[in-house]
Amino acid sequence: MRKYKSDLLESVRRAIMVRHYSIRTEQAYIHWVRRYIFFINKQQPITCGAKEVEDFLTWLAVDKKVATSTQNQALNALVDGRSASRRGAGGVRSPLSAIFD
């Protein structure tokens, strides 16, 4: 059963479930993926690259003054989202897979 309307968020959720991460980890990772999407002004992540991820993490550190561990969690959410999106639903490549390409 789908929990999210977005294929991207749904693929991240499925990847987290397969890895047997906790529900809190799922919620945190989905939160960071959403914040990243809003940070890039709701562009398709496929149009963005490593520079945008670096800008996002810098924004978190400098403007939002988050702790290093929070930055690491955000980065891990994007990396796990990327690996999840490579598989995608039904073998279709998801937009998030381009983040670090």
C-alpha cells in the first residue's frame, strides 16, 4: 500500500523498509528529501547535481546552524534515496538517482 503520492518518496520509503530501518528513520529521511526538494525550488532532482547537494548541506550548516550529525543525517537520507531511486518502482529510474551522477 502506498503511503506517499510521490513516486520518489515512495521509493525511498520502500528502500528503508527493505533495509529494516526504524519508522523514525523513515520519517527523518523523508523529511530531509522533502526539504532538499523545497531547497531546490521544487525542481526535478534529475536536473540537479552534487553542487546543489553541497549547497543544501552548506545552507543547513551556515544559515540553519544545524549540528554536524544533522548534516550527516540529511546527506545519508539523500544518498539512501539515490540508491533507492536507482531501482525505482517497476525498474523505472527515479529522478533522485541523478543527485550524485
